[in-house]
Amino acid sequence: MNQEIAWFDSINTSELSQRLSNECLAIQRAVGEKLGTIILSFAMSFSGLFFSFFKGWFYSAILLCYFPIMLFGAIFIGVAFSRGFSENMRAYG
């Protein structure tokens, strides 16, 4: 309501809805791929833990020593992704 009427003459109204639709689809595809990767990573971690307990206590002790390192790495990567995503959305906005 604050725009001048000439602004609406120069802007195609269907272009905005098309851009929003494309951006929403891109975000949906990106989240879907990341979710699958996260589920795969957790499944691999838990199956590795299961097999290490199955093979012997020594393997499980070695694996459990590396879990905190992997956890901090995953947190770091998650924070980096969220910052990059928010900066990217701010740039598009």
C-alpha cells in the first residue's frame, strides 16, 4: 500500500510468486538431502557401535573414545551450516 502505482506497472505480479515458489522448492530439496545424510550418518554410527561391542570390548573402548570428538565436529558443522544458510537467506532477502 505504500508503493506508488507506477511501481506496479513496472513489476510483473506473477514474477514474484514464481520466484517464491522456486525458492521454496530449492529449500525443500536442500533440507531433504541433508535429512537423509543425517539419518545415514546416525545409522552408520550406531551400527559401528553395535559391531564394536559384538567383536569385543577393546574395539568398543576405542570407538567410544572417538564419540565426543565426532559429536563436537557434528555440532561445529551444524553451526557452520546454519550460519551459512542464514547469511544466504539474508542476501536473497
